[in-house]
Amino acid sequence: MFKPVDDLSGCRILISNDDGINAPGLDVLEKIARTLSDDVWVVAPSHEQSGAGHSLTLHHPLRPTQLGEKRFMVDGTPTDCVLVAGQHLMADRAPDLVLSGINMGANLGEDVHYSGTVAAALEATLQDIPAIAFSQLMSGSPRWDTAEHYAADLIRSVCKSGWGRNTLININFPDLPVSEVMGVKLARQGKHKLGDDLVVREDPRGKPYIWIGAPRISDTQDEGTDLNVTAAGYVSVTPLCVDLTDHDALTELKQVLE
């Protein structure tokens, strides 16, 4: 279990994202982090990496560029950023906490498998660093004030509790003004599939191309899921496990394979 932390003021915090170094959500998260600690680092992709998942750059070198004190961009994925930060840029002292986001858009249900925002937190977890991913649901302009209102207290609360070393925390803020948010709820991962809507068209030269469309609207917003909780106006907090083993299936298969 990650050791509970009552006071974050002495912690070294690393911030990354998948929307890129110039994303407004990154600035919001940095502002929030600076209310918790004076030792805040930013290492983020040089351009948007939405949908990159937990991918590593293997076929060309990575080039970190320093933009200011404790502020860097990397020409790679969110995973690359956390790896380069933890193993190189901050090698003198590893981060005590990694915060990823705040993503412009939800990371609910199966989104977490594709999400670069969640992947940055996942990479930190694999490096044995506690990590929290943040996403802001949006139908128009993002309501950053909602994230700003809730994030710092949520970070303090979960860090004070601590959580398993094989686990990251995924937080989604509803698309509502602060005055209409119902509160905070723990939720399990829901189900809605991304990428089913393929749009097939032709370019001006008559050659076909395909756009991957928006996620389909879920018809399985079961009670207690992240989808259900955010739709009801709550901030959802979901612990995600790195271990993908289906332990029930493992037990059943032992009867026929061992």
C-alpha cells in the first residue's frame, strides 16, 4: 500500500497530461497542485496525444525541451513523459505523487483503456509512484471551475487514506457548474464502447478514408458506475487496478488445465 500522507506540502509533485503542454486543463491542474506543494514539476507532450493509451515511443529518440524552471515538454506520449521525468529529469529525487490531466472530456468506462490521461497515471503506478488521473466532462466549454473547486480536497483526502500499490485513482468531474454538483461518489468502471462509429468518405481525388467517430451513447449506465454517477451530477472517484487478471476465471481454469 502507498503510505498515507497527511501533509503534501513537502511532496514533489509531477504533472502530465495527454492534451499537450499548451492545454488549458494542464494549467488548471498546475494551479491546483501549487496550492498543495511548492515543488511542482510539469512534463507534458509537445502536442496532443489523446487516444495514445499506454504507448511508448520506440522508433525514434525522445527530445525533452526545457520551457522554464521545472517545466518541460517531450516529443512523445504521456507514458514517455512520465518515464522520462521519473527516470531522467527528476532522477535526483523521484516524484512523490503524479497528477495527470485535467483532460478535456470524460475518461469513463472503456475510455480508460485508450486514454493517454489514464496512461500517464498508469505509468507512474508501474514506477511505484501514487497517481491520480483527472478528466472534465464537457458538452461545450469546459467548466474548469468545477475541477478547481473539488480537486485539491480530493487529492488531500485520497492521499491521507493511501491506496494499493497496484492501483491508480481515476476522477471525473461532471459537466455542471459548482452550484449544481451533487457531491462526490465512489464508483466502479462502467461500460460504453469507443470507436464503433466509423465514418467512411472520399477525398477530392476519389480515394476512400475513414474517421473514427465519437463513442456511442451507453445503454448500460448501471447504478454505481462512473457513467451513472457523473450523469447524476456527482464527481466520480474510481480506483483502477493495473493487474488485469480475471481471478475467477483463473480459479475455474485450474480445474481443467492443472
